[in-house]
Amino acid sequence: MVHDVMEGRLSASFVIALIQRLPDESMTVAMRTGGREKWYEHFGWGADRHLLANVFDAVQINTRATGNWKNKPPEMPMTPRPKVEKTRPKVTSVAELHKLLMGAVVKDEKAEVLHG
């Protein structure tokens, strides 16, 4: 598909639209959510599964709160869910960007001189 975009047979916006329309329980979405290491924990967890887990937890909490317990109410297990680790993007200063850009320009100039 990348090859088709590079050759102009598909527009990049069309490919992005296809990716955005993938089902939320797809492997691509699981990879985006869980990363390469933990994608398997997120695979199959769409909005419907999260909603059902929330309903089950609400029933558990309601049972614990309204039950007629002689002593302390028992602990009700919550539905295990995949954990989403939020990563903060690395903050890059303008000076660092300039250094990276100038390094790339110097490498291109050296390559042009060598192969030139």
C-alpha cells in the first residue's frame, strides 16, 4: 500500500481514511494502543467489550452496596482490563531541531561530494 501511495496510484488521505475506519478490536488498533510489547493484551478489546466490562463492574458494586451482609461485605472482583500506558511525547527545543537539520544537511552535502 505504501508503494501505491509513492507511485501515485492511491492518495495518502485515502490510506489514512482506511486506517482510521478499521474496527476498534483490530490488530492495528491493538498495536497502536498497546505497542509492540503488549498488543496482545489489547487485541479484541473494542468499545463494546469495555462497555460490557463497565456494566459488569457496576453490577458488582451495586451487589456489594445493596446486599444484606451480616458483617463486612465481601470484596467483589472487578473485570481485568488492558492497561494503556500513556507516553508523553519528547519535548524538543528549536535548538535541537536546528542541530538535527544541520546534521542532515551536512551528511547530504558529504554524500553528494563523494558520489558527485
